[in-house]
Amino acid sequence: MEEHRSRLLSRVAVSVLPEPDLPALAEPGLEGHWSSRATIATSQEDLEMRRIHLIWGALVLAAFAASGQAMLRHVPPMRLLSDDVRLMYRSRHIYLLGSGIANVLLGLYVAPCRALWRRILQYVGSVLLLAAPVLLGLAFLAETGIGIDRTWRSGNGLKMMLAGTILHFVAAVRREDA
């Protein structure tokens, strides 16, 4: 029995959330007694989704830092550019930050649902949130000097972030399998 338990524990990742306020929300722990609510990711696929978001988010945050350095070393200096061009650089820079933070947070905290329809919503939301930084990075590189009327990359990237966030929210709200 003990050997079976240690093999099981070596194959799952356990992240313990804070103790719930209501005892009715507590679930049995691995030892069979009532303890903190635990989310157990049992499949390699679940762990991969978190790992991909975490690594991709870290890379996007590195791109955010690189875009900041590009603005710092821009020729001519940013302070000499017109207000609208400077605003486009800064807004695309901040969009990268937002998409990187969203992916890092999903990498740290996403708990895949057991219900199939919720898992599908999470998967589609994850794909959208992983793809959004690509468009937002391209927006920083391509849209900043061409004017406000040709900003399809940033617009679509922000819509993808919003849709992905909404899908993750809908999948997680009122779920009972966490």
C-alpha cells in the first residue's frame, strides 16, 4: 500500500490552495482525512499546459524587456518623436507586458477541469492566450511607424487576449471539480 502511494505521489503534481473558510468546501486529502483543498493534475498533458504557459510567458516578458531597451536606444530619441508615434510604441510595449503576465499567471495557477466542455474551453482559451503575444510583438515591430489606421495586429492580439481570458473564466466559474 505504501509503495503504491509513493508511486502515485511521484506521478502527480499537488498544489495546495489556502484553507477554505467553510468546512463544507474542504475535500479529503491524500491521507483520507479532511485537509486543505488540493488540485491534483494527474496527466502529463495537464502539466504540459502549465509548463508551456510559464515558459512562453517568461519569453514574452523577456521580449517586453527587449522592447523597452529598443525604445531606450531608439534613433531618433523617443522624446523627439511626435506624441502619436510615442504613444504607439508605449502602448505596444505595455501590451507585451500584459500578455506575458497573463501567460505566467496561467502557468502558475491554471487547474485543468475534469468536465470535458470546461477542458475544451480552457484549451481554446490557452491557444488564444499563447498566440496573442505573437501578434502583439509583431505590432510593436511593424505598427509603430505606419499610423493608427493600420493596427490590425494589436487589435486582433488584444481581442485574442480578451477572448482567451473570458474562456478561462467561463470554464472555471462555479466548477465543482477543482
